Amino acid sequence: MAPAPSTVSVKQQQHKSWLTGTWELEKNEGMDEYLEKSENMGWLVRKAALVAGESHYVLHDLEKGLIRIRVSITGRSSFEYQTKTDGTTETQYVDPEKNTVRVTIKCGGTAGMGNSGDTGIASALGLTGSSDKDRTVGNDCGNKLIENLHYLESKEDRIMIRELVNDRMVCTFTNPGKNLSMKRIFKKKSDEPGIEFSEPNLVK
């Protein structure tokens, strides 16, 4: 007997994002040094952070250019944010350390440096070029998503890049002011994100 036809339309398949789903932390690279030198965390706090589990729930609509992300960390309060992936629309959230974070998100291309200016880290990360592999068409994010984070209280900036590498979501966190970075590597647990779009906390 012939298999039942798929209920997923061609249009839905075209706009399906690799990001959508539930991702669980698999390993870290350079995290201890980054937390010490970039975030000024003490030994006990760093060790707790290194063993904590973390899950990212991501809902990404390529057609609408919208993304919603929930971050859940073992033993800490979760946080969630939603915005457009146009690189200019701002939203904000409060992280587990009670910092107010203002964020813009864009597909591929160049990482803006918020209020800090270009300190050279963008070039080092290969984010300032305009090669074919970095160009996007419409809302197609390819394998890269760039989040520019501005911390309102400290007036500092961070960059986080989500990339698809060998079926893993590699999140590279960078402190552009100190030229420091770390990687957190996630494995996809499910294609279901477990979250839905709602009214975002857009900055007027």
C-alpha cells in the first residue's frame, strides 16, 4: 500500500527553519575562562554554571521574519523573548541575574556592535564581509543567526551567534570590548519548540 501523502505543504517546507525545536546543551568550549575574564565571575559561580543544564526552545517563522526564544537553565529562572529578524527591531528581557537586556536579531550578514563600536572582534569572527555564503535572500537565514545584546545597567554589549554545524546548534558568545568568546554546543532533542508566538516586548 502506498504511503499516506504528507500533510506538510510545499510552502511550509520552504519556510521551515532549522532553528525551530527544542535544543539541549551538550558541551561548552572556553566557558570557564570567559566567565572569569569577561563576566568577572568567582570560582564557585563558574563551577556551578559549568555543570548546569540548559535548554533553548526556539520558534522561528521564516515567512513572517519572527523568532521567539525561551532559555531554561537548571536551578535558575527561565527567560523568553520575541522579535523580528530584521536586525533593527528591538525587544528586551530580564535575564536570571536581573539584568535588563535589549536585543536585536538578524539573519546572517554583519554583526552590529550596539553602542560599543567595531572593536575588531566582528572582523575576527568573519562577520564584516559580504561574501556569497553570508548573504541572505528574503527571510532565509541560512545557517547563521546573529543576536546583538545591549545591557542597559552596565551599558556593555555582547554578541551571540547561532550556527548550524554538523547537526548541532553552536552558540558563540562574544564580549567585543575584551575580545573574548566562548561556545555552547546544543543537540536538538525535538522539532517541537513547545512555545507559541505572542505579543513581544518591543522597544518603542
